[in-house]
Amino acid sequence: MGEDELKSEYDTWFTPAEVLGRHSRQVPSESLVRTVASSLADGLMRAIAETIVIPPNGPQSYFELAPRVWRHWACLADQDFWALGTLERSAHSAGMREAGLPHFRAYRVRLERTKVERIMDGAFGPATRLEAMALALRESEPQRMSRPPSAPPRTPVPAEKDPRPKIDAKALQDWVAEFGARNPGASFAVFRDNARLAFPKFRVGERPVEAAIAGCGFKLRPGNPTILRK
């Protein structure tokens, strides 16, 4: 892909700060960051840097960042990336060392617009909506307490039911088998979040993902939900 094509995509994509700024109560920021990070590492989302410096080669413009750059990235702690769009990776970090890449710095990174919008438009299941409703009710509590005694109490609005159909178990297991083969040792959260990205028109609950992983016999990293292992 030429630099002109990269620039045209870059100009319409979101900065990391814009991604966080667009998240609604239905998409908690922690889940959003985790999903974006795992999508980048698995090659399901693209990212372009306006400038990347790789000593001793010097600066280049509109450079697409490979998935290996994002592996083993401590995304939740990298405040500079989410605030400023800058990314620095050492040649001695795990992902860079495995790929044999040098130390580099990337400036003004932007993330693929369509994939970000897919996350915003249903990549998370109905449990997130229930959490959002609970948050809204908690925030309204001080207002109810400050009303005069004669004011009628508010009736909680029922949580909106997710209208999407459930994911087909066979289709999910086929996807898990293919994804797990490409990502050995992936965590349960990575399987779950990427399954929801892969099937945005369907409800993908945690239990069906657990069943599909168990059916494929994949071993998960320690600390994940208990799943049958072979």
C-alpha cells in the first residue's frame, strides 16, 4: 500500500483519545481498551502512525504498524498512548524481542475507524447494558434524595433486551478453533472479545465461548474462568 493510500485512511481514522472520548456508558472504558488492544495484537484492527522513528533509519511518514508491535503491550498502563497517540517500544520488550525488531517510537497514531465503530455498535453483550443501567440509576439517586417528600418516586426503566439472535454454537466453535490455532495461549478475555468483534450481528455470551473453547480442548492462561481442559 502506497503512502498516499495510507494518508487517505489515516485522515479519517480515530486518534486513541478520540476513541476513549466516543465511548458511551454502554461500553466501559476498561472493556473498550482491552478489546482494542487485543484486536491490534491479533491483527483484527489496523493502526497507522503519521511518523515512526526507527534508529538509525530516521523518520518515515504514514507507516502501518504490524500486529507484532502490539503483542505483550501493557495497554491499560500506557497513558501516553491513550492521551497523546504516541507509542514507544524497546527492542528488549517481549513482542519486539520475539519479532527481532529494533527500538522504535511512533507518533500521532490513529486506529481503524470501521473497527472502532463496530465495537461501539454492538461488540459487547447485554450484560454491559445492564451495568450501564445500574450506573444510571446510581447517578440519579442524589436527585431523588433531594426532592420534596410529595414528589413521586421514579420508576426504574427496564433494561433494554438485546434484539440480536444468539450465536450459532457450531459457527462459534469453528471460529474458536481457527482463532485458537492462530493465537496459541490466548486468554479467555481475548477469545470472548474477539468473538464479539467477529460476530457483531449476534449475541455472544461468555458461556457459549467457554463451551466452544472447552470443545476445542484449548489450554488457557492461569487466572481465567474455570473451563474444562484436555
